[in-house]
Amino acid sequence: MPLRYENIVGWLLRRPLPWLADGRTGGWTLCMISREHSLTCNSSRRIFILGPSHHVPLSRCALSSVDIYRTPLYDLRIDQKSNHKDEFTIIPVLVGALSESKEQEFGKLFSKYLADPSNLFVVSSDFCHWGQRFRYSYYDESQGEIYRSIEHLDKMGMSIIEQLDPVSFSNYLKKYHNTICGRHPIGVLLNAITELQKNGMNMSFSFLNYAQSSQCRNWQDSSVSYAAGALTVH
């Protein structure tokens, strides 16, 4: 199943000045507005792309069996342990509806690749999908306008991600049920970071940009949120 170009956005990590970015998986304009704040790639030779499974029920992670992904820009070679020194390769990973223990398991598995400066990680996700068509209409009256409530909700989650705390992020999702489509890929990456921190790696994270597709003001409106952030290894 080819990965569309607009889906190759989101969390990005590179070394020695790693960047971790979160973008979105839909419409082009806001996708690029969010992504341009953080997408940087100089020396990485292998790109791990972690994305949510929207159409296939999975309880684990799945790899692709194809050799090439075609995009509007050029073909991307999938890493099948071949030796292509003059080009970078990708490893697309479809992340299923993982339990917390599975997020920890896969986080530990990916941590050794995350620590490799020749690897780059992209984790694809949107933030809140709000409105009747998404069957989600959380609203905090104390925030005023609906779009302000959505922003407050998203930024609560973003603040927890900045703390690099997978347990608190999981608890946040249980409490508010925010419709973050890449919550499991994010959980895997947070657990990978936690594993590296246990081994003494010092990291910090901050979000750089936040946007909404529209400003919801009544119950008939809908919107999707996007964000971009950066992780630095000190």
C-alpha cells in the first residue's frame, strides 16, 4: 500500500542536532505550514516512517513488502537490507491499535535505531478532529469559543508530549479521548525516548507551530488541528 506524499509528514528526528516534528496527514496547505517549521534532513541515510493504521485492523506493527514507494516528487526505495550507498531508503511502519505494554515493547525495539545518527524518524499524526462528522465534540465552556477550547485541549496534550512522558500521555487520552490519529505512533516514539533516557541520553522537546483547519464557533462546524515540534539531544 503506497504511502502518499502528504502522509510523509510529522515527527522527525535526526542527529547530532535531532529534530522531532509533528505534522498532519491530510490537506496540503496546512500540512506544509506546520511541517516547514521543523522538517530538516541533512545526513540521514535511512528514514523510519511510523504512521497509524486507518483502514486495516492491527494489534501490532506491520512492515511493507514492496520495494518502491512512488511519490509526486520521486520514487523512494524501501530498505530491504540492500546496499545503496548513494541514496537514502525508507522503512514504512504501519502502527496498529497498540496496548500500553505493546507501545513500550515497540518503543524499546525502535530505541536502538532512534539512537543511530544515520537514521531519521517521521511519525505521522494529526491532532484534534472536532465536529459531528468526527463524532467528537468535547467543549470546555471556560475557554470561550469552541476553537479556543479545542486549542486548549490540544495544547494540554502537547505539553505532556513536551515532558516526554508516555504514561501521562496515555492518561490524557483516556481522560479526554482526544481524536489524535497518530496517538499510537506517538506513544511508541515516547517510549523509545524513555528507553534512551534510561541510558543517560538527555533530551528536550518543544512545539514550534500550531494550526487549525478552521475556527469552530458552533456545533455544525468542524476542524482538524496540526502541530510541529522539535526534539533536541543535548
